[in-house]
Amino acid sequence: MTTRAIMPIEQKAVLFYNDEILAVRMEDGSVFVPIRPIVERLGLNWSGQYSRIKRDPVLGKVQGVCVIQTPGGRQEALSIPLDYLSGFLFGINADRVKPEFREDVIRYQMECYKVLSEALTEGRLITDLTFDDLLQTADPGAVQAYQIAQAVMRLARNQILLESRLTGRIDDHEGRLVTLEAQLGDTGRNVTPDQASQLSQAVKAVAIELGKKSGRNEFGAIYGELYRKFGITSYKMLPARRFDEAMQFLTNWHESITGAVAPF
């Protein structure tokens, strides 16, 4: 290969049915997918697909060579941005592949991009933040509520363990402890599945518009900013009471980019 290889900062394998699909993240947040493993999994001729990518007026411009980690050590791999994976897959004529691979090709065309996109852009292939980092940048009210809850839990644990030593009824007290901790960690305090879906769609809309201006995949950046602002590690963990605030935050961001009313 004559193209200078790019060294990713993160590599991840995503399970798709029984297949592992590899993806890598670059320093600018963009996600690339090595193509050869997919080509070989679908029973296609690698040299033919390699030539197709190189001569394609779009894929030829966006493709790159990434360094990936394999059991045999580092290797250079022809890769394309995640955003263009669908274009590559739909360039495969399912009627012209070997019969035993035809259903696999169709499944990849229908579902592979969606699975990869959800797994790699919804905050799961962005730079990880420690919880201590989040506490430093989170809303002071949320931090205080978390610290109070932790203090109450510690006091309750100490009291229950003290009672258990005095009475010997350890089983009864352990049950009370589990109940208390479950109440303090009640997931019902977080957004509903429908609200989580609305957040995901709003992030997608902002990322698409921002990506048009930057020329990069901005999903990771948008999720990262949302997480930092609200002190969470997943959009599904957003407190329900802050749902409207989060949606307004994303709405304002979208409108600042487009100058138009947000579509969500």
C-alpha cells in the first residue's frame, strides 16, 4: 500500500449476529471500518472489491489505510468511514454472490450499518470519562444530590450492620439493606425508553448538521458534550426531571447551527 497508514486511538469489535465487525476511532472522533474482514465474511473476492473501492468516485476519496491490532500483530487495513459503509454494502449485488452467502449479504445490507452506528456512535466509542471527571464538570445540583444519596446510603449501611451485630438478625437486616440500596438506585428516576429515543434522535440531528460543516463524524462529540453537561455516562441515565432541559439544550444547539426551527 502506498497510502500513509493512520494510527487509530481506539479499536473495538462489535458483535453482529455471530460475526465480529471491527471498527477504529481516529483522533478527530471519526470512525472507520476495515473492509477486508467483511468482504471475506460475505464470500466476496477481495481483489475485486478492493478495485471497486479504489475506482469509486466517492469511496475512493474517503477510504483510508488504518493500522489495526490483530492476533498476528499490527497490520495495515483498507478502511472506509462508518458513514459510507452503507454505500459500500449496497454496491454489492446479492444476486451475483454465491448462493450460500446471499442471505448474509442481504442481512448486512439491511442491518449491519444500523447495528454499528448504534454501537459506535451512541457514546460507546467516544473518549471515556471517569466518574470523578464528571463530578468536576456536572451540574452542582446533580452533584449535591448524588453526594447526599451516597452519604445516606453509608449511614444506613453502618446503622443496619450495627443493629445486626447487636441482635444477630443478619439475614433480616441484609434484606433491608438491599431494599434501601435498590430504592436509592431506582431506575424509574431516569428517562423513559421513549424519552431516551427522543434524546438519541435529537443528538443525531445535531451531529448530522454539525458534520455538514466540519466534514467529520460528530456523533461522539455531541454525546460527549451532553454527558459532560448533565453529569451522566449514558443518555439513558439522564434524570427524568432534566429531560426537558436536555432537549432544550440540543434544540438550541441545532438552531444555532442551522438558523432554523429544530425538527424535534
